[in-house]
Amino acid sequence: QVEEELKAACSQQAGQLQEMGHRERLLRSDLQRAGEQLESFKSRVMQACSPSAAASTGKSVTEQQVIEKVRQISDESQQSHEREKSLQKELSSRLAKEKEVSADIEVFKSSLQKLQ
């Protein structure tokens, strides 16, 4: 009876090992597919960020290159935003000055008409 229980336990463990092997193969396949998707994504990001750079490299793009390019684009975007705010301030200032000058011109015209 003990021998039969051992055989059953061995048989059950053999089945579990086969199942674990099957799961391992599936996980390796999923991991490989995820790696390929990551490489594709990195290449697409680099191509979107810098088409000429992506085309000229001809090799796989490193994560660091993608990070640097995204950081560069972010910095450029921030600088553009700051420049836009600066130009908006300058425009507002010039419009205020223009209104002031227009008001002064109207006062001057009015004074001139009174003199005539």
C-alpha cells in the first residue's frame, strides 16, 4: 500500500512538474514577446522624437537614449511655454502702453480743438 501511495505521489508530482514546465515555457514566450514589444516601442518613440536620428542609427535604441530624448523634448516644451508666457507679458505691456498713448492722443486732440 505504501508503494502504491509513493507511486501515486510520484505520478502526481510528475504531472505537476510537467505543468510547471509548460507554464515556464509560456512565461518565457511572454517575456520574449514583451521584450520585442519594448524594442518596437523604443524605436517608435525615437522615430517620433527624432526621425533623422532613429533612421541613421540602424540599431536597437537603448532605454537611456529614449529617456534622454523624451527629457530633451520635455525641456524644450518647458522653454517654449516660458517663452510664450514672457511674450504674453510683453504683449500685455505693449497693449497697455498703446492704450495709454491713445488716451494721451485723445487728450491732446481735445486740447488742440479747444485752442482752435
